[in-house]
Amino acid sequence: MSNIEKRYGFTGKGLRVNLTTGKITSEPTLPRFEKELGGAAIGYKVFWDEVPPETMPQDEANKIVISPGPLSGTGALCSSRTAITTLFPILYPRPMIASAHVGGDLGAKMKLAGWDYIIIEGKSEKPVYLYINNDKAELRDASKMWGTGTRRGTEAMAAETPQGTSISVIGIAGENLVPMSILINAKSHSAGGVGGVFGGKKLKGMAIYGDEPIHIKADPKAWQALVDRNIDIFGSLNQHVVPSAPNPLFEYYDPASRWNGMPGDVWRQANPPIVLGQDMRSPNKIAYRFDGASYFLGKKQGHKIKVRNNGCYACPLRCHAVMQDDSAAAKYNINKITENVCMTIVAPTIIFPKLAANPNLPESREAAMVGAQTIDDLGVWCNYGSLHRAFASFNKKGYIKKFLSEDEYKSYDWDKIDNCDASFLQDLLQAIAFRKGELGYWFGESTPYLLDHFKIPQKEWTTDPSLVYWALGHSKHHANEDDGQVGTLLNCLYNRDPMAHGTVNFTRCGLPLEEKQRIAEHFWGDKLAVDAIGDYTPTNPAKMKRLRYVISRKELHDMLGLCSWVAPYYVSPIKEEHYIGDMDIEAKLYNAVTGQSIPYEKLDDLGFRAWVLHRAYTMRELKELNMRKKHDIYPEWIFMDAKNIPAFTKGTIRMDRDDIEKSFDIFFEQNKFDKETGAPTAEAYKELELDYVIPVLEKDGLMPGKKQA
């Protein structure tokens, strides 16, 4: 690309791949996507313009939009996320638009190859994969890779492409159209819920190589100063800014903090073993601050198998734990090295009651290793552990024996569960990936479809607090347990788990309440914008103002390509700065890359604009104006407490029905939505420069004050 063609932050072109015809074309990014910037916002715009709202996930008309952002590939800290937007088959009561975002190196390599986005459309008759080498793109035969797991699929693509190619593949589950399936990038970074959509298009994956320059408008010294500032305010995973144990170098600590890498910890499988040093505040020690192996398995088991950290492009934290377990490898015929993070490590132990009761047993480590490798290789999605919890409950309540045929029931060795034999995980996950029998087929669906099929009442199911889920099918994940009314409404307003950490990154940052309230007052003008977890107060306008901020930043991070597991940075570890972070860091990075001068408030508006477009398209899918009653449905379990402790009492996360209704009232009024229906008004659309949706919605009877068709 010549200097004349430079578009700072943008390559200026996107790729359209038609799998039906095999035609691949290039198209300009601008001016069409000027206000979308990148990420999921581009996906929402493509669906609004091109995909009929009655489309289903496996229809040829469905599309997959893969888009990083203007920060991708620049080296900006944690600019590793790539949005994948499509129609999600796991959503209930019908599939709807949603976006997954995947880490690894996919987004960076797309931008290095010269592409702002990729639109996948149509269906191939035979298995193929998309190969991109800078400005050249082609569909290659994937017949020999079809039927392989993600590890062998990755290796096969790597053998046919240059060293340094970013490889993303689906596994057996995706090929078999399992809704609970993933696309996996760089062997351990997954996008949940999209594998079956790739499989339906016979697209095994993508191999992307790029070595074109990424242009940054800012002066190199100014850019380095900005990166250094970002490092200064960096905490640990989920932007936890205090350690998990007392340390003389810190004013505060919190046992729940994910800043759990502590001086003296030993990662025993490193060669030689790594002993963590003293001053964990040092920028050179960021990669030691979070230790996923010990966080999820306990220090006794985790440190025994920990090698090092790994992670995404441009991330100093490296939150994926690289673990080596020679004994588990020999016992269960798996690879001795596993690399993973979060629920994929801890969820397998849920299957075994003895391990759930005592996670410090060596069998817990074995289950983690076997479960993480198997689920990733087959390409099954655990949906934040909801799959494992559902199975454990089915088994405990006797549903499995009740609902399965005698032959299917006898095909499993149920003694393996009592004996904590991790090979049971291999049996179960293979059944799901291959859609084998009633058990395998329906556990590959999301929870509400599973319950509908077996005619299990939701009220009966959700008596167990570990099994609760939201009305549209996603599991409890950073909701009222983390942020009261803000977390509750956030999960009601999105089609799937929003994967927004703007709530928990603040409420669980580790600082005491008085510090968080002082920071809340600094940024949102009212200390009552935040409560202590489990000591909630009635709703107020400041909380709903913060909710809009969380939604705006969730979408903005997807648009820019930033990881929300660490951003936003409204807190920091710096005592001398009163632990106040930098609300403006995303805007500073964007402006430095592009040469523009856009205040963070404007970027936040663009983020909120993306979500409103997502909501407008969802209304068309549902043919529903009254989103408040038909979409934004809060589940009954948020109003329950095992000890019947009243809402607004210390010690409970129980919500109050009238208070949640009031929260919706405040949020909708603040954002110029119709309060009765939760539908954006014409004024709201116009303020966000979404005027073009109004005639379409009016025609469909989906504008407030207009008669619904």
C-alpha cells in the first residue's frame, strides 16, 4: 500500500466471499461503515442492509461477518478481539442476531493482510477453507480436514500455509451443526455459538497470512508514551487492581481478586521452574499477575502443572495458562500440554460430585486436563459451564435414566462418574459432538430447548441456583450477582450473554466501597452509581447512566478490537492517583492511530448507536414492538433468596420486582425510548444518526405510536 493509499486505522477494504458461487470480491470500507468503525457494528449494519429478518441460521441467506477494529494489529494493549456476527441457533424462542468475539491473532492478521472485515455468504457444496495471503484470497478444498478435530484441522491448514499464518477452525461439533459449538483460533481461543453456522456453510475455517504494514498517525514518541500510560493503569484480569492477599506494597487486598500471582509462587513445570519475584507492581511483572491454573484449580494442583502464561496478540497479561500434566497424559492418552482459561478448566469437575465437593483432589486436575482438551478439540461450547451444570443436574435428579432408552443408557459406563474417571468426559463430549442419541443431541442445544424437549418445567429446573439462566437462553454470567440492577438490565437487553465486563471490572476490582463510590462520583457525578456486592440499594438515575456507559463501552470495545476482560480502565493500581483510571484511554488510542480528534463521549455514542441498531434488527426478527414485555424478560429467580432475605438487605443479591421495573423506566426515559414498549423513538434514532431505520420500522409497524402490523 503506497503512502497515498494510507488509511490510518483502516485498510479501506473488506472481503466478500460467496461460498455458493465461489466468487471472492473486494469492496470499500468507507463511506459505508464510517460510523460503525469496526467489529460487531459492521456486522449489525450488514445484517440490517442485506439479511431478511426472517432468515434462520442454516439458511443460505444467513451470513457471517468477521470484523476486528481500527486498533487491531497496531500493538495497542489488548487489541486482540475480533467480532463474529451471525444468527445464533442457541437463542430462545427463536434464533436471533448476536455477536461472539474471539481472541488470539485473527484480527491482527486480518489487518496485516489488508482487510477491515470479511463477509461470508452462501453455502458450499463441499468442505472448503478460506485462505488469505495479503491481497490474495481463495477457497481451498478441505475434504481431507473434514471430520477432524480442531487440533488436526489446525495442523493440516498450517502444513499448507506459510509460517505465521493465523488459523481458525471448527471441530466435529460444528460440522454436525451442533448449536453449542465453537470456532477456535490459535488452538485455544474460542467464539462460542458460531461453529454450527460455519459447519452449515461447509466452511472448515480460515487461514490468514499478512505482512503488510499497519499505519499509525501519531508520532512514535507520542504513541510510546500512550502505550506506557496504558501499562501504568493496567491491573490484572478483569482489571483487578489489588492483590488477593496482604502485601506491604499495597494498601488494600481482596481474596477474590484475580491478581492472584503472588511473590514466592512457583510454576513447577517451567524449565527451570519460575519463582515469582517480590514487586508485582512492576510493569515487567504484568504477565505474572494472573495465574489461571491456580485460580481455577487451587494453588496445590495449579502450581504443580503450571508452565507459563500465553494469550492473545498485544496483551501483556497472557491470561491463558499453559499446563503440563505428564501423568494425566499417560493415563488418558491426551497431550501432556494444555493451554486454556476460565470455565473450560474448571467446568469438567462439575460432572463428578466427589470433585465438586473437594476440588483439591488430584482427579480434579485430571478432569480439567481431559475436559479442556476434549471439548476444544471436538469444538463443543460449554457456555460458561452451563452444559456441565445441566448434565450434573440431569444425573443427580435421575432424569437421564428416566428419559433415555435402555440401550442408550447402558451404552455409558456410569461407574466412571463415581470413580472420578475423566474418560467419562470423552464419552459424553463425543456423544454431543456427533449428536449421538437423545443425550448427545439435546445437550448440544441450549438449556431452554433441552427443557422443552424433555418437558421439564422451568420453575422445577431453577430451584437450583447453579442452573438458572436468562429468558433468551444464556447462562448467568456477570449479572445481579456482580452488579445488582445494572447487571440485571444488561442481561435482559441483549440477545445472548453480552460478554460485557464493564460491570464486574468495576464492582469486583478489589477496592473498598468508599473508593469505588468516590470513583463513581468522579466519572458519573454520583457515588450512588455503585453499591457493594450483596448490599444493594434501590435504583437511581446514576446507576442507569452507568448502564448506558457499560453498553456503550461493550460495543465500542468490540468495534475497536479491544478486550473487555481488562478494559475499561476506570480504576488503576496507582494509589498516588487515588486509584482513578483513565476513561479516555480508548479515545486516545483511537485518535493516535487514526489522526482524528474525537472525544470519548462521541465514541461512546457510536457504541450505543451500534447496540440500538442491534435492537432495531431484533425487533424486525421478532416482529415485535413491545420489546419490554416480549424480549427484555427478567427471570423469576432474580427475586428469590434461599433464606428468604428481603431485597435491599445486606447479604443477598435478591432483586425487587418494582425496583427492576423502575430501573427500566429510568433507562428508557434517559435514552429517549418509549417507556411502555422499550422501543427507541424517532428522536432517539435521529440523535444517533440512524434515521434510515425509521421508514423500515414504520412500514413494519415497529415505531412507537404507530399501529403494529
